[in-house]
Amino acid sequence: MSDDWVNGVCGVGHGLLKKSGRGGKTELFTALDTLVRRYQSGMPADLPPSLVSQIKVYISTSDISVLSQALSILPFYSSSHPNLIPPIERELLADIYPIAHSPLVSGAALDALLSFFSALVTADDQIATHVVPGLVIAVQKSSGKGDANPMNVAKCIGEVVRSQQGVAAGTIAEYSKYIKQSSKAKTSTVVLSLLILGELGRFILNDPSKRLLCLHVVTHCSHGQLEPVADHLWTPLSTTTSDAEESTRNVAAACLGKLTTMEPGRYLPQLHAHIRDEHPAIRATVISAIRYTFADSAPSYDEVLAPLVMDFLSLMKDSDLTVRRLALSALNSAARTKVHLTVVKPDLIRTVQMGPWQHKTAWETLYTLLDTCLHKLDLPTFLTYLLPALSDPSDEIKVLAHLLIGRLSSIPLCVPLLLARLDTTMKGAPVTKDTVKQDLERAAELRRSSMRAVAALVKVVRVANAAGANATGGSQKFDALVEDIRKSEQWGPEFRELLG
């Protein structure tokens, strides 16, 4: 069947939806659900929004069978057409929230409701943070106005979290606080919180792949909450990361770091014992955990860390690329938070080939050194490492170089060395038959970054020239670059605005 035929029949169906009375509406929704799945080139852009307004009148508990069919048709639309999410949120959610706690909804209607919420938050990963509190507020408002079924609300929230796990930690933390002995929450709130946590626990415990959710809970616990169970957590956290996914290992490392800062004398030596583990994943987890501990500023922790910190950072010479990258990131963190514990030894410096993308961390470390240790830097030597970044194949590295130049532009010694090198990154990307939109956008952002660096230097030159000094050092090339940017139809207005 052709799309034109399907479109015509759907138009007839929409017309029937507008007619009063509910007779035959169950069959009509079934027919529409079948028809919209027969489009070969996709549904017309104006079909889903128009259908939302027509479905709205059937979102009520006056006819449960029609409600079930009306809800059943929405998951396909929301998963196939993300542009349908705003009309659903605007026109339907306020009516669906009360249905979620209605004691009349069960069986097929409840299944349709759960499928709807699952499809909704899967299609839009931002909306989950609104749906969970929306469901809770709706059932709380109904308290004292008749029967309410908090179990259905808990099931809906469980489905939302299962489909969009990014909200799991926040949901667990939010409703855990209502079941503490110190809580003064209403009985209805405590009951609802227990039901929500029970639903979350149901699918977390039945699926080993959901361990990530449990780990997120640990990261949100206070030291007082963790102390009684620290020993029970340490062993599984430190021994199950070798075969875990990277996202799970990262959260496990954060948990180990949190436990370590809680009792450094006990747990820091245990981390240290694994820096030579045969499994690269274990070593990666160890150095990540140490990086998380650097945020702890307690003197008692620094006393235990000081003799071991260089052993941990020595993983920058590890045979595994991932471990080296994480160790370099740890050094970056240490340079910001533990400067008093780190001593740079020139004989330990090694140039490590870290691949075309991984070496971004090295430039981030240079930025950190400029930010925290400027007075200790040999600027000419620093510039010999910085200037090649302007011609690096990676646009990300060029952007970082522009940021560094912006910081260095306020130092007179650096200005003459920087002036003549920026024109290389202002050239546009060559347009070929293989050029895609993303390449053009990336090149445009690189030119903007270069413009900001040029503008910073121009401002310094203005001040110096006003004082009677020739700040450009006679760099005609730089003067020509500035003039070309000023006259550019594409970049001139933005450049002049940056200059002020």
C-alpha cells in the first residue's frame, strides 16, 4: 500500500476521532496504530502533533479500554518522532499524571501506561528529571481527596529510571532521605518512598548489568553512612573491575576514592598494593581512584598520601595506553590540588606517544601549569612546546593552544614570539566533495578561537604602542593578518566586537 493511500485513510480515522461518543473508538485506535506503521517513507511531519490534540479527550478513566488504546499508540509516535515530545509534555502529561495513581488503572491499561513513560524518557533523555517529581507531586496532591494507588506511581517511576538510568542516583538519594529515622515526612510520603525504592531494587538486583546504579548510590552516601559497611564494600569494588565496562569502572573508582579518604591509613596502602597488578583495568581503576582522592584537603590524608603519591603517578610509564592517560590526568589534578606534595624532577620526564586524540590531556596539563605555577615556569622553554600546537592536526589541540595564548598575551616577553604564528589557524577548511557540515562547523569554531587569541594580542599591542613601545616587533605579517580579519565580510563584525 502506498503512503498516499495510508495518509488518506489516516485522515478519515482522525475525522472519526473528532466525533462525539466512544462507540468503536477502541477499534479505531487499533486501526490507526496499524496504519501508521505502514508508512514506507515515514509519517508526515504534521500528523503526530494533530493526533496529540485529538487523543487528549480520551486520556481519562471514564473508559479504561479506550484509555488503554489511546496510551498504546503514543509510544510508537514518541520513539519515531522526537518532535512529538514537546506537544505530549505540553498537552498530555498534566492529564496522565493523575491517571498514574488512579485505583482504576490495572492490567492492560497499566501496561500501556508503563510503556508510554518508557518510550517518552527514552526519546528525550532530559524529560525524565521532570517526570519523576511530576508523578510524585500528583499523588501527593490527591492525598485526602479519595483513593490513590501509590504502587502504580512507584511502578511508573521504576519504569522511568529503568529506561533512563542517568536519573537513578538522584532518585534513590531523594527518596532515601524520607525513610530515615530522623525524617519528619508524612506517613504517605514514607510509604511512597519505600515503594519507589522497592521498585528500583527489584530490577537492579535481578540484573547484574545494573550494578552501575548501586555504585552511584555509594557515591552519594556520606562518610557516616558508609562507615558501618566500608569493609563489605571494599573487596567487591576492588576485585570486580577487571571485567567491568568502562563506565562501571569509573564509578567504582569514585567509590574506592571516597572510602579511601574516609580511612586513608587503612585503604590507601591497599590501593598502593595494586599499582603493579597484572590486569590493566585494575591499574586504571587504582589511578582513577587516587585522582578522586585529590579533592580531599585534610592534612591527615596528605600525611598518608605524601610518601606514596609519586608511586601512583609513576603509572605514567605504564605499558597500557589507558593507564598512562589516566595517570597524566591524575598529575593534572595533583598540580591543581596537591602542589605541595609534587616535585618535578627533569630526569623523570619522558616523551610518550599517546595517539592522535589521547594527547589532548598533555595540553590540558600545560594549561594547568600556566594557571597554577606561572612564576616557576621558564617561559621561553614553555613556548617551544606550545607553539607547535598551532599546527597540530587536531583542531581540539589548536583551540587549547589559543586559550593558552590568550593567557600569555598579558606577558610582554611572550608577545613577539606569539604574533607571527596565529595566521596558520585562520585559514578556512578546504571544501571538497567529501566535506560534511560537521567539518565546516569545526573549522568555523577553530577560526573563532583563533580570532579571540588575535584580539587578546591586539589589545596588548595597543597598550604598548600607546606607551611608545613597538610591541609587534615590526611584525608586518601580524599587522596584515589583523587587517585581513577586520575587512572580512564573514568575520569582521565579530572581530571588531571582540576588540571593543
